[in-house]
Amino acid sequence: MKRLNLLFIGFGIVGRGLAELLLEKEGMLKSRFDLEVKTVGICDLRWGTIVNDDGINLSKALKLVNSGKALTNYDSPAKRDLTSLEAIRETTSNVVVEATWTNIETGEPGLTHIREALKLGKHVATTNKGPIALAYKELISLAKVKGAQLRFEGTVMSGTPTFNLKWSCLAAAEVRRIVGILNGTTNFILTEMEKGLSYEEALHNAQELGYAEADPTLDVDGWDAAIKAVILANVLMDGNLSLKDVKRRGIRGISLEEVLSPIKQGCRLKLLVEVRRERSDIVAKVDLTPVPTTSILAGVSGPLNAMVMETDVLGDVTIIGPGAGRRPTGYALLNDILEISKHL
Amino acid sequence: MKRLNLLFIGFGIVGRGLAELLLEKEGMLKSRFDLEVKTVGICDLRWGTIVNDDGINLSKALKLVNSGKALTNYDSPAKRDLTSLEAIRETTSNVVVEATWTNIETGEPGLTHIREALKLGKHVATTNKGPIALAYKELISLAKVKGAQLRFEGTVMSGTPTFNLKWSCLAAAEVRRIVGILNGTTNFILTEMEKGLSYEEALHNAQELGYAEADPTLDVDGWDAAIKAVILANVLMDGNLSLKDVKRRGIRGISLEEVLSPIKQGCRLKLLVEVRRERSDIVAKVDLTPVPTTSILAGVSGPLNAMVMETDVLGDVTIIGPGAGRRPTGYALLNDILEISKHL
């Protein structure tokens, strides 16, 4: 039996999504993968910290947080007075799950958490886009030096296979270009507007359904899509891009006319990410693009995500699936953990 | 450096597709995967047999066959008088690439080749649908007992990730239902007919382009799709189906009216494979089905293939790519070989 000791840094929607899947699939992980996952700590800025190398009862911890109570109410032995960095250092965790919020300017606090974990030779699974967009090359080198694994499947399309698709299924293929619908919120808004809703009405619906934040800037101004472009460029096409290198356009305040007029030309308007090789450079952009109604990307409606990889051996390979959500993003982390266990 | 000794059984379009990729990617396989692949034999009913444990020059062998000459004209030392079974037994090959033609009634001669290789503890990579559709459970048990690997990525969508997608990227997910466009020939014919061509004209075009055989029975009567349904059911959903268990409908002689009338209802007609759980059974069918123009599958035109896996964690995940062709199918074998090398 392989044994992993998990430390959660961040116990919001995503961290709890993973926790639920770990409980749901505990028996399957043992029987099918000979894998036992023990949680030795949970740190969250809002819910507090509990660590215990003998194991934390995840079910109890989830119950507390889901009913709005701090982890400090956990009724079994656990240390409660550690910072997240102390927890990374002082627990027997060998896998750190970094699922704090994304900061696209500094990557913090996630970047410091990931650096610290890797420095100690601990494997990292993260859904945090900031550190991967800002410091992928540094972090992957550090991981190699320390013999640790850094996995981040959930940073682009939540649990929909992205990096694993390339690394496992297309390992001997070269990726020449990537085109995708990688922001579900804006794709949902555009789909709603095609039904005749105004931008404001469509945004309101997205907020009601939990697809958009109260401040929708990151999504509607194309920042989220641009971050994903940077990650794809640097990880899958060996680029060296920063956010400022990505030509970026969003959908804020787009008129109904702009959305509906392509339809008369047999197209649908999509916010596309494109990463491609241009001579020896990798270039990336986020742009509103009319795509023919008969094309595959035109069929990607609502909050769905899609990625087309143009390869040297298969031509275009397209993957489509959810791009967000508690369960899909939790699954990305579960898959990262499985991959980590395979390479132990 | 990991070393594999390869024996080709079948050196037609698919086998040669692999051979070309092995030459093209030789340097990359060494540098990126620390893998050296040596060819120790090639057996083909039409082109003859050459085996040499010191290595066959693939480039020379390809040149002969591509210019219509038998392998017996190979100008370097090699034994020439072996049957394929003797070559499997008598070479130092540790990977047998089975790429002979598909026989959906007996699976032969592929089934015997695969059985023999596995019995000797040799790993097998195959694109041959017959043996996998007819005898998957038997062969996979034999492989386990003998400590050999059996890989067959190319049997359903050529190199477009299918089994590896499930095993590597969706390992901890349960597949509840599979729906797909898994026969490129019929999808091409239907797409052509949407432009106003008759069935006969569209079939003729498919034959001209090499998408359909002179005798198109396997494709147009739905047999090929049904075989793939059996393979998916038995491999990915633990079914125990035979070809006779699949409700099957083809497109032979379909009228223009049948293809065009769904369009007026906002649909496109597709030949869909469906595999699903029905109480404790797995059921499969191949049927002509109108799909809404706005759906993802409606955008899958021409010879493309698509597979939708309905999962417990991500909902629907769709993969779209080529379903046939020398290079894509050769790539499926290359990926199988890489996977085999990873697990050595």
C-alpha cells in the first residue's frame, strides 16, 4: 500500500471539493490503486488551522466548515496555533495541496507556500493559477532539484484533462498551436446574449448561478483567459511569457448587436485564447473571434471549456469539458495526487 | 537508456506509419524518454519476412516496400524464411506490434499472433480491432499472468486519445455512458450528403479519398462502429458483450431526404455509438440519430471522430480528433510503445 500524507493549504470550495472526493473514493483508491491518503493538516485563513500527524478526520472537518464553524472547534487532538508555513514545515505531510486564491500580480500567498513545500522536497498539487503563471520555470526547476513533483492540472480547465492529456496521451507529439475557450464565465455570458439578453442581464444571470464573482473584472476583462494563455504557452510550448506579453481583449459592456451580427454571417462570437509559434517566438492572445457555426468550437456553449491542440502527428485534437466547479476542480487535485503516487 | 526490441507483424499502411514515426522521432525518443527502439523483424504476408536480432534498418525496409519491392530484397544480413509465429518465437523481440487486417468473425490471424506473443511474456501493441473485440478478457488475463502488457490505443479512434485518456487522465472517474461518432467513413458520407450529394456520389468521393474501401460493407452497414462499441463496453465499462449484442443500423442506401429533413428541424443526422449501463447490464447500439445543430457532436464533420464520456466527477468530457490514417494510427502504436516502456 502506498501512503500519502496530505496537507491542505486553503479549504474553500476547491479544497473541500477534493476532501469530499477523497471520502467518496477512499475504498476505490485502496482497491484499484493500492493508495491510502491520510490528511495530516488543514490550514485556511478563514476557517483556521488544525494539524495532527496521526491523521485528521476529514469528514468531521468538512462538517464543521460546511456548517459555518471554524476548524478550531474540531473535537479531536490537533495542534491549532500554526501558520500555513509552519504547517508545511512541521507536519509529516509529503504532499501539499495548495488551493488558496489566485493573485495574478504577486502569486501570493500561494507562491511562497509552493516554494517552501518544494524546498523541503514535498510534492505539490495546486489549482492556483498565480504561481504557475508567474513562476513556472523557477518552480519546476526547484522541484527537479529537490526530487519533488509539481502538479497543476486544475489551473486551466479544472478537471478536464489538459496537461495530463499532453503528457500522458500525446507525449511523443509536438504541439504547434493551441486555441481554446478557456473562460466559462464569458462563454456563458455570450451564450446568454445570443438568446437576446443584454450584457448586464447576462452578467447578472452568471452571478446568480455562481459563474461570475461580484467583481467580474478577472473574467470579463479577459485576465483569467490571459493567465491561462501564459500557463499553456510556458508549460506546453516551452514559452517564456508574462501576462503583459498577452494581447488581451475582454467582453465588458459588449453590445447585443456585436453578439448577434456574426450569427447572420453563419458564425458565433467566442472569446478565444490562441497560443502559437511565430518564427522562434511563442505569441499569445485573447480575442473576440467569430467562429463558423459548423465548427466544433461553435458548439461549446454556456460555461463549458474547450481546448484544441494542433499537433504534428494527429492534426487537431480537441478536448471539451467543465472549466470550473467544486467537483471538477476537486477532481483535478485528486488526479494530481494519483499521478504523484504513481511516480513515487 | 531503456531498450525495446520490436517485431512488426503486418507492414501495411499502419505498420509503415509507425515505422516512419520511429525514424522521424528517434532522436526525441532518446533525449526526452531515454528510449531506444530497435527493430528486430518485419513479417508481412505480402512483402515477406526479414528478421535479425542485431537490428533491421527500418529506413531501408521502408524504401523497399514503398517502391513496391518485397522485403526479401533487403540487402543486409537477415533471415527470410520464417512464418510470423516463428518470428514471434525466435526473435529477441520484447514488443510485438500486431498490425494485420481486422477479421471481425475470427479475429485471425491477429488473435493467434497476440496470444503467442503474450504466452511468451512479450508485450503487445496492436491496432487490430478483431482480437480486442472478440477476446479482450481472455487476452488481458493472459497478459497479467505472463507479466506482459497489452496495449491497443489505436483500435477505436486511431491516435486520438481513448483508452489512455481514461486510464491516465480520468483514472479515478467512473464512466457511466459513452456516446460517439466512431466511424469516419460514414460521418464523411453524411457530411457530403448534407451538401446535396446522393449516397452513391458521397460513397464514391469517400472511396476516391481513401476513406472507404472498394467493398464498404464494414463501414456503411455499421459493423466497424459496432465493433468499437463492443471494445469500449468491455474495456472501459467492464461489459461482456459480443458483436451480436449490439443493436446495429448502418447508412447504406440512405436517401437525401432522410439526411436533409433533420436540418429543417435544427438537427444533423449522425451515426452514433452509444454504450450505457441499464440496471446491472451494459447495453450498446449503433444508430442514426438527429443531434441538435447547436450541440458539440453536430460540429464533428467529415472523417473526424468524437467520443463523449459521461463521468461521475466531470459530467461529459468530449474528445475529438482523427479516427483513421497512416500517421494518426501509426502514432497510436508509438504511444502504446511509450506506455509499455514506462511500465518496464
